[in-house]
Amino acid sequence: MTDTAARTAHVYDLASDGYDHPALSFWERFGARTVERAAPRAGARLLDACCGTGASALPAAARVGPDGSVLGIDLSDRMLDLARAKARARGLGNVTFRRGDILSAGLPEKSFDAVICVFGVFFIEDMAAAVRALHRLVAPGGTLSLTSWGSGAFEPVDSLFWEAVRPERPELCHAFAPWERLGNDPAMRRLMADAGLPGARVEMERAEHPLREPEDGWRIVMGTGYRGTVDQLEGPARARVRETLLRGLRDLGAASIRVDVVYAQARADAA
């Protein structure tokens, strides 16, 4: 496992304790939306790379039905444990979860009718290599679907958080924010072209997510990749960052955050 992969696994092991809080229901929202756009048929074989706690794998399993199958892979053992528990609770026997890395998953080529990766490809240093690796797993006529955050995602929480971190630990400001690498249509189109998929369909979706109260902003920080930064702050500094963020949200009267996303879809050549 690379250093980047190990760090990502550690961050999301930490974030797992808040990942499924109702304040973070955008995971389910866009997981289900990605599955809807991929439109796997009943009986299809689907791979969900970077599956987290099952926000896209579980609706995919419901969609492909008992004659289909879903495999979810992720680097975070704690996320996978949560995904398995949710699958059992929902009676979904056609979905399995295992620890795996996009670049070394050890899966047969052309073995899935659909491959999806929701909010995950930007964690791989060589994103084009990751897209190529995923596309190789798609059977002829199948589809690869990617979803990434758009530029400005989580605003105003994003700006307020980094502004609060800067005076405490300036070297940590934006030091772990890989989702910033892939935030608009042109960036996604370049990635797909670099991966050898210049004809991929790319679309931006503008969206907002409600904040019921300022505390939801901190819950989002603690249940997402920002947790990796928070974990490096000492207790008093962490408390100050939290209070600065909450005060900023109260002052703005923030009732929502931006959750723009970028979708890409590429079809494998039919045999």
C-alpha cells in the first residue's frame, strides 16, 4: 500500500464514527444518483470502488436484484464493517465487501457489467492510471461511472474550516484535500482523455445540502476527509477551530452548503 493509500485508509477509519450521521446524507443522495445514472440492469454484475459504508453499493444491490451481484471494495476496514452491517440489516444477500485498492484489486479484466467509483478516484495519485484500471474491469457494452465533488463543494464550511486551521497549524492548511484536484467539467474531461477515454460523457450537477444547525457543519468536518486535518490538531487547537467554524456559520446564517458534483461515464467497446 502506498503512503497516500495508507493515509486515506487511516483518515476514513477515523471518519467512520460520523460518516453515517444524518447531517452527511449527501453520501446516500449522490451514491443513489450515481447508480441511477449508471442504470445497471437486473442480473448485472457491478463493482463499487471506494465504496465507503455502502452509499452506492447498497442501492446498486437493490437495483440488480437477487440474480445480480455487487462487490464493494474500500481501503477502510471500519467503513467496510459498517457497510456489511447495513447490508445485513436490509436483507441484501447479493452484495459483498472486501478490502481493496483500485490499482491492485486483483480482479479479472472485463468481469463487471458496470463499475462505479463515487468520490474516490481523486485519492489516487495517478488518477489516469486509476481510471484505466477501472475501465479494464468493464465487460464489453458495460459502463464505467465516476462521480467527483465540484469546485466549491462544502462552501461555506470549506473556507471557514481552512481559515480556522491556518492560524493554528498553517502547514496543515489544504495539505490533505485531494477532492480539490478534480472539481469541474474541463478537469474531468482531461482526466478521461488522459486515461484514453476522450469520448466520455461528462456533466456537472449543481446542488445544495441543508444545514439544520451550525453544529451540522462540524459534523460534516468530522465525517469527511477534513477529519485527517482535525486529527493532527491538539485538543485546545481543535476546540478553537471548531468554535471558529461554528461562529462563522452562525454569523453567515448559513442554512445550506454547496454540494456540486461532476459525473463522467464511459462505455466499454462492445465485442
